[in-house]
Amino acid sequence: MLDNSIRGPLPSSMAAISPVVRYGHHRISTLQTRKEGMFRKAAFFFVWLLVFVIPWENGVVIHGFGTITRVVGIAALGMALLAILESGILRTLAVQHIVMLMFFIWASLTYFWSFDPSATAVSIYTFIQLFVMVWLVWEFAQTPREQLFLLRAYTAGSLVSSMGALVGFFRNTGLNNGRYTGLGFNPGDLAFILALAIPISLYLAVHERRKLLVWVAGTATVAAFCAIILTASRGSLIACIPTLVIMPLLFPKLRWGRNLAILTFLALAGIGAWLFMPEKSWSRLSTIGSEIGSGTLNERTMIWQIGWQIFGQAPFQGVGSEAFAGTAEHSLGLASDSNTDLGVANGRLAAHNTFFSILLEEGVIGFVLFFALLITLILPAWQLPHVERTFWLCILATWAVGALDLTWEDRKPTWFIFALLIAVTARRLAPEARSLRKQALSRGGADLYGRTPISAEISRS
């Protein structure tokens, strides 16, 4: 037992080894930090890979298991859990996440009164996966560099999808009911995936410093627009209008050389679309005005009339998440696997409007929650610096316009955009957090991951 009564300086022999005693825990801390960094980098790599495969996930389907995103998502979640367990730190969720969770929970509760419980059960599982993806982006894309890498990942993935559609056109193998597509996608879904990629790739063309990356972003823009024309998707073509209207607001803030590059990409997109546009695509796209003015929007107005009748049956609680198809088919006296002119892929009816679909399936309560989520996304985006504000408002407007034509409340690109916007606004609009971090580092405190800088520990010791 040590004698606590010993006082005075250490003997010279003990003083000689005291540095080892004093700095040993710093070496352990350094190794621990490196180990945590390794797990976090590995987790971020799989998150990046997940975002990369989202735009072309239907191109690789494992029989009896699912698309490639499920494989990558499981790997990303596993590595993320290892990183969290290693560091012992879990980032606090933002307000938008709480609203999002409330929407998901309410959608899940509709199972108890759903007209089609089996479809609602599948929807619940989908929403769980979507929130996991949102959390992965929140936890592992905290810095500007990481967020930029995820935007590049989506752009690169969209380039794969665009090339798939173009190859299908040149080989005459990508026809789907007279419209071109690729990688197993419905033409409308593929076109909207690419419509969302256009403002992202243009933003990267503005933001990138390396000329090679600028030209990659520009190539993605041109290829995406040409592929949209091949799909002959009228809704997705209209969804490109916010990009043409909002993105020019960036021009006064950019150098003339970068403006010239962006104008060149847009011109090439227009020329390429004109050259690649088949006669059938042109004929279909030319009906946009007549369909909006006096048409049925490809039988959508008939579906919406049925939807309003269904809404009257359960206005507040809805008919159940993903249960609109079964409810509408029952009202029309159709079999659930029927293939009608009103149907979509797999012969099932769809609301063909994200907001209307939510109103019908989750009721007024679910619609209010989803609308509240959109408000919590738009207001912080409005406070971002000019370039980022223009970009995010543009992409939100693109999504809103495209969502008027498709049922996309359970699609990965939707929630990836929401997730990344939450991460960006949390980084740019949290001056108190940045100030506290600087103060903590100046005092030798913990960083954002709860770790104490090694140099600060050494200076205190």
C-alpha cells in the first residue's frame, strides 16, 4: 500500500519515467481517435455508395431480396452502428427529424384501420428504411466536404441512369409502351429522378473548382435532359422549369467564365434533346398544353375523381398508408392485379399526385404533418447564403412540381433531398453551435463528436 504521507518532489529515477506515465493515456487516446475515424470513414463510404446507387437501383435486382440499395443500405447501417458503438456518441436529431418521425408514426398507425393492411405493412417497412437513410445522412454528412460528396454521388448515379436510357435508345431496346426508359424503371420515375439531378449537377458546375469535375457535372446535365426527352415524361419536363427560372439568379454572383460554361451546358442539353428526340416523344410532349387545358392528363383526372369519393369515407384518418390502390380498385369493382388504362406499373392504381396520395391514405392529420415538414424545410433554406438558398429552393420547387404528377412520398430520392437539406441548414444556421465548438477547442474541450483534442490534453497535463 502506498504511503499517502509522502510529500515533496519525485525522486530523480521516477521523474525520468514520469513522461511515460503522463503521456501514456495520450497515446491510447490517439489510437482511439484514429480507430473511431476509421469506422466513421468506412460508414461514410457506404452512405456515399448508397446515394450513388439510388438513381439506378432498379438496374440490379437480387431475386427474392430486392434492389442493390438494400444490399448497400444494410452494409451502411452495420458500419454506422460500429462507428457509433466505438465512439459512444449519437448526434441529437433536429426539429425536422421529429416532425418526420411523427409523420412516419402516424402513417404506421393507419395499419389498424387500413383497407389493405398487407400493403400498409409493406409501407411501414419502407418508411423505416427511409428514416434509417435520413439518419445516416444526418450522422455521417456533417461537414461541407461530406455533403458535397453526396451531391456528387447522386449526380454520378444519375449519369448511369441517363446512359442506360441513351443506350436503350441507340440499341432500340429501351421501349416501354412507346416510350424509352432504362435499367428497369418506369419512364415517369426515371425522368423525375433525372429532373432532380439537373439542378444538382448545375449547382456542382457552379461550385466545383476542378475543371474536370465541372465538365463531369455539365455532362450529367446534358445527358439527364436528353434522357428526360426520350422518356417523353410531360410532368418531369415541366418540373425542369424551376431550374430554368431560378438558376439564372446565380449568374450575377459568378465569374463570366463559369457563366459561359453553364450556358454552354444548357445549350448542349437543348441541342442534344432536339437531335435525340424521336417522333413519338415529340408527339407526346407536344400535347402538354392541350392536356393541361382540356384533357384528362392521361386519365389522371378520372383517378382524382375516384379519390375524392374515397376521401369522403375517411377524411381525417385516411384509408391507410399505401391502401389507395386497393380501395380504388374495390370501388371500381376491379381485381387487384388488373391491368387497366388507369393503372401504372404492375397494374395497380396510383393517386398520381404525392400530396393527394398523402391526403387520401394518411388523411388530414397525415397531410398536416407532411405539410409541417415541408415548412420546416423551406424556412431554414430561405435563410441560407445566396448561392445555397437559390439551389435548395430550386430543387425543392423541382420536387414539388414533379410530385404533382407522381406518387413519391415513399421514394428514396425524395427523402435523400430532405435529409441532405436538413444537414446543410443545421451546419450553416447554427452559429451558437459553431461558437461553442470554437470556445471548447480554445479551452481544450470536446469537439462535435464529443472527443477531446489530444494537443489540448497534453497542454493541460
